[in-house]
Amino acid sequence: QVQLVESGGGLVRAGGSLRLSCTASGSITSINTMGWYRQAPGKQRGSVALITNSGSTNYADSVKGRFTISRGDAKNTVYLQMDSLKPEDTGDYYCAYYTAFGNDYWGQGTQVTVSS
């Protein structure tokens, strides 16, 4: 089992910034992918940004150039720096962890609200 603890959500005005953090513990593997997903009210959960253990990243088109995903020095923490936030970025953000064996784990979610 892998446990994920998220933090950093909140309320911000359009154009502002927030930084989300997620720390993994438990049966973590050296080969893994971590990332962030967003679920807006009434919509399906979708990928926002992913990062592999080697540092390769992937972003949703809607956040390219505004969001940056990165790993901490200990590699079991992932950050999502969100700049130039828009009201459409509002939603619940979930941290995900994918192991080398194909298992996936999810955090409890943190709420981000961007006011116009």
C-alpha cells in the first residue's frame, strides 16, 4: 500500500498562484509516476500533470505554460506550482501514484477555488 498526503489547496483570485504538495509513503517503488488530476464540479476527473521518476513530464493542454510539476529531493514528494490561475482551474485536485507493477493509489483530494 502507498499512502498519499496532499496539501496546499485554497481560495485564490484569478491570476494568482497556488502550490500543491503530495508526499507518498509506504510501499513506494523506485520506478514510479506521480501526478495530479482535477475534477471540476459535474465533470469527470482528468489528468493535469504527470512526472516520472526520471523527471519526464506531461501536461494537459489547458495548463501548459502555467503549471509546473516537480519532484522534491527525496523523490517521494511531488509539487504542482500553479500560476496565472483561471476560474476554470477550480476543482478538487487529487494526487496519484503509479507503481512499476501497474498499481495506482490516490490521495484524498484538495480543493482549489479560483474566483473571477
